[in-house]
Amino acid sequence: MSHRYGHVFGALGVAIAAALVPWASTSAQAPPGIPRPWTMPRTPDGTPDLQGNWTNATMTPLERPEGQSATLTAAQAARIEKGMADRVERLAQPSDPDRPAPPQGGDGSTGAAGNVGGYNNFWIDPGERIAVVNGEYRSSIITDPPDGRVPPLTEQGRRQQAERLARARQFGQYDNPENRPLAERCLMSFGSNAGPPMLPNYFYNNNYTIVQTKDHVMILTEMVHDARIIRMGGERLPKHVRPWMGDSIGRWEGDTLVIETTNFHPQQIFRGASDTLKVTERLTRVGADTINYQFTIEDPDTFTRPWSGELPFKALNDLVFEYACHEGNYALSNVLSGERAQEREAAKKKSQ
């Protein structure tokens, strides 16, 4: 986990960073006050250059709040962003050294462990702006279906979900390491940060590094240092080969990088999807500091229809750091040791 700016955590209800408006560069040859049109940077092989550090940190939620229109007015967006800025300022004030300790088990507030032993706001950086795409302030990342919501599950999808829950109940959640979440075990990033689809986690470290060659594109996710390798024009892996983040094949459609991913790892379940999940992503550089990111989810076994979304990736004028996760400390072993201690105590009381 890295800290850059001492930014914020906010209600996970609303959404993202920065505008998707093409940025114009100026030229010494141009008349004063008249910018030159932005020119797409290209790699030596002629494809658009997407390389660099980027962030998709955002306040905009994945799903649209019920009753909300697809877009916000500038005044609505400004009010939401000011609310976040005010919260950051308030939580940055010095703590009262004479405050009492929180009650045992936490104080019931939101946050890690009810604000007992969790990060304070200094370490949190979820994003401070509403997403602007094509000049519109978006109220959700999902654009299709029109209501901005994930479609309902199919009957098979509901059955899959019930079967997973039944398997989980066979053991307690603290019975063994495999029952703990992938993010806690530092195997994958929080939420779907690494993707695909690559979505903000509304917490911190929503940062990426893109590196291109003629034959491959690498996308490094700062959150848990996940690295996706996209093979340009490669052949699909056999169905039984299912790596983390799936099998990604890329191609160029004009100036848009199109990535199709299948063969997801069976433990990397995106919103209850089945092993037939296919994710199609489109990355189009639209300005010096913006990549437009679009995705479509297809899984007829799980969802009643395909669904899509889009958001901007903004240039990150900062470094992407190593994510020092639990493998460097004793967190997971302590979690499981604590559960074993509670089991021994319960057995002792039962035998008395």
C-alpha cells in the first residue's frame, strides 16, 4: 500500500476523476492564444502510444442510484465534489489527544473494524472528481442497460450463486487460508481493479502502468502488483488453461486497442459469472492526459443480457509503487491463529 497525497475516503456511492475532453497543446509557431490541435502520439510501429502511468480513481459508482438520471448537471457534480473536499479537510484536522478509547469491538462506524485498527483518512485515495465522458458528468460507470444497473441473474446464474454459498458453508470462513478472500491473501487486487474489466476500487492505489511492444501490451496494476500480458493477435489458450485475469488477446481497430478476455481462473469470479465469461475492452487515447476505457460483459449463463460501461483513465503524474502486501507480514497466520485460539476456548468451556 502506498500513500501519495493524504487523500480521502468517501461514501462509495458516487463517482470519478476528470474530464474526457481532448487536451490541446500549444506551439511556439501558433498565434498567441490559439492552441494547436492535439496530435496522437504513436509507437515506432505506428500504433497509438498508450504507454505511461494512469489512474481510474473515481467517485462515480459502478451502478446508477435508483431514480438518478444518466448524467449530472455541472452544479450537481460540483456539489458532490465539494462534499468530498470538505470531508477530506475535516478528517485532516488534528485528533483530540484527550479523546476516549473506542468501545470494545469498535464504535460501529464505517471503516475497517469500525475504526479500530483500520486506516484513517490519511491513507485513503478513492478519487475526488465525477467522471466526465464526452463532456457529460456521468452518474454511473455502467452505460448499458440504460438504467445503469447490472442486469438480473439468469436462473442458472442464481443456481450457481447458491451452489457457491453452499460450498462456502461447508467450512467456517476462518477454517483455512483458501477460504479467505483473494485480496486478503494478496493473490488479486481489491474488487476488480486488475480486471478485466478494470474498475476502480473506491479505496486506494487505482493506478496502472502500460507498456507496449509490437506483439504485447502489459498493464501493471498497482493494487497487489498484478500484471496483465495481452498478446496481440495471439491464439487463444486451451479451455482448461485458466490463468489469473484470464487469457487476453488484443488487436487494433483503427486507433482503438480492443482486448478480448476469456478463460478466467475459476476462483476469480466477477460478480458471480460462470466459466463462459467474456470481457471485451476498448482503450482509445483521446487526449494528452486521457484514455477512454470501455468494456462489455458477456455471460449468457449468468446474466440475462450483456452489459457495458465506460470511464476515463487519467494521466498520473506520479510514480506507481510496489504494493507491500500480507506476504511480507504475519496478517493471515495471525487471523487463522486467532480463530484456532477461539475454538480451543470454546471447546474448553464445553467440556467443563
